[in-house]
Amino acid sequence: MIHRAHDYRDLIRRWRIVARQAGCRLTQFAQAGDFKLYYLKTRALPAKSGVYISAGIHGDEPATTEGLITWAEQHARDLAKLPILLFPCLNPWGLRLNIRLDQAGIDLNRSFDRDDVTVTKALRKVIEGRRFTVALHLHEDYDAQGVYLYEIEGELPYWGDSLLNAARGIIPIDPRTKIDTGRARSGVIRRRLDARHYALLGGLPEAVYLHRHHSRHAITFETPSEYALDQRVAAHVAVIDAAVTRTIAIKDNY
Ligand SMILES: [Zn+2]
């Protein structure tokens, strides 16, 4: 398969086409080194519900950015009607060089409590005052043996199992019972918002910040980066689709 998954400029070219087809705007919200960062927000997004999705916060996880643009391309015609806020790539420098960290050597996914990190500070400003039904954070893991996800403990019913089920036909669920430092049940690691645990990580992750301030559900989805790219992309597309479908099926948004 020929791909340009690490080509940020090509990625944004595709996003511009999607935005044009959908009648939506791609809005710049930050600059990181030579790269401009964007989000796409539809007019259908209410202030207090809807879907937040971000990709590419770690640059060595290209199926995330590729998965999000592929999903958007597939839905370009009806995208404007969906209640969504999308961040196509939070770490373009890392994506370009296939590196987890940003150009300053910072793990952006541990910097949501920092005011000296431009990208995460600007992102927090974009979502100020908003609430989402679900925040979906797309990741990859080279250690993974299949797909899995983290779900922060909170509002019932949990969404983790149903979202993961959407991907299991494409890549099997990671069979491990211990993933990272957490206990996994059928690929779902459910975590409490435990300040001490997150302090040990060395900084605040995006999902924890979103859940604490903005979102009823916070899901971090992971694909195994040793699988073929097209399979990993398809798995991300399936989970994004499941999250959006489930959100718009809720009629009593708040
Ligand atoms: Zn990651």
C-alpha cells in the first residue's frame, strides 16, 4: 500500500478538501515550529454535548491521523450535520519525523496542566466552556497485541466495550489481562480519576483533562502499531464511527 501517512502538508491538503465539500471551516488555533495546527468544528455542535476527537498527539502513531481523515472523507457529505469538534493532528512535527514527542521534546499528552506549552494551552482555550458527550483520543502502541482502550471511570453506562467491539472484526482485541499498569478485561482498562496516579505519569494526559472539565465519557483508543497500516486505519475509522453514531442516538443531550 502506498501511503503518505507522515506527510502533514498532504494531510492538511486532504482536510481542506473535506472541509470544502462539507461546507465547514478548518480553523488554525496554534503554531508549532513551522507547522500550523487546525481544528474543524461543525455548526451542528451544541455547547453542551457532541463528540470531541483528537489524533496525532504522539507523532509515531500515524494510523490515528490517517484514520480520522479517512473517516472524515467517508462522511464529507453529511459531516456538517454531525455534532463534532475534530483535531486532525496535535503534533505535526512529531508526525513528520515519526517521533512521539514534540519539537521541544515534550510529551503533549502529559502537558495539559502546563501553561508554557503552546499547543495544549491553545487547545484548552478552544474548548473553554464546552461540554461533550464523549471525548475520543486516538493512539497507537507498539507493545499492543491487538486493539484496546482506556476508559475513565465516570458516568454509566460505560461505552468502552461497545466501541471496542466496533474494531474487533478488523483487529482482534488485545488478550492481555495487564496492559501498561492497568488491569484489562477484554481489552478495556477502566481507570478512576486518581490524582496520585496521574502525578506518577509526570503530567496531565488529554483524556483526564477532558473528563475532568469537559466530557461525560473519555476514551483512549489504541491500535497495535506492528499491524499493517490499512488495518489500523480501518480500526480507527470503525471506533470513530461507533462513537459518533452512539452520540447522535442520544436524544436527551443534557
Ligand atoms: Zn500515544
